[in-house]
Amino acid sequence: MRHTALLLAFALAACAPPYDSAADQLQLATQQKIDATLIRLTTDGTAIAAGGEAATAAKTDAAYSANVATYADILASLTTLQSRLTAVGNPAATQEATAVGKIIDNIKLLQQRHAADNVLRPAFVTDVQSAIDQQFIPLNLYQVQLQSGAKS
């Protein structure tokens, strides 16, 4: 019985994908980039709503045209992460790649809304940030589990 459990443990370990530090770092950097962008858009939206001198600069910074390159950068990072996870070929990694695809979809929807409205309302941006952060939780847990397995 002990040998069976030991063989099962080895078999499961062999099925687990290896920890990919580059994918982990890319994921963290991408999440930070998204959070920084959304926090900035929220801050700018709040300054615009308050009016005054700060509102003028905030309108320029919060405008869609000022953020096109940021969206392209975020989408490129997410697409690279999705590709890297898909390449692993492991069912768990494939599931995580699908989750990244859903984040890509949400960023694209945000970008479309931003293009249509030019400046986003702070409450809307906060809701989007909360939803995207929730989508990153299982991805972060997956990376932590892989890293823990790599150190064992």
C-alpha cells in the first residue's frame, strides 16, 4: 500500500507542469500595469469631477487618445502570457490560459467603452478593477502552487 501511494505521488508530480518564473513575473508585471492604469484613470476621473485646475490636466491624461498605447501594451502582455501558458500543454495551464483570455476580453470591452465615452467614470473604473483583480486570483494561486512544487 505504501508503495502504491509513493508511485501515485510520483505520477502526479510528473503530470504537474514545471514552474515558469518568466510566466510568473510576466503575470505579476501585467497585473501591476493594469492596476496602475485603472488607479490612474480613477484618480483622473475624480479630479475631473471635482473641477478646478487639476481637472484640466486630468481630462488630458484620462482621455482615450492618451491611453491607446497603454491598452496595446497591456493586451500584448496578456497575449504573451496566454501563449506561454498554452505552450505548456498541461490541462491546468490550458485552463489558466483560458482565464487569461477572459481578462483579455474584459480589457477589450473596457477599451471599447473608453473609446466611446472618451473619459471613464471613477465608479465604473473601480468596478472594472475589482472584477479584473478577482480574475487574477486563481492565476496567482496557480503560480504560487507551481512555485511551491518547484521548491519541494
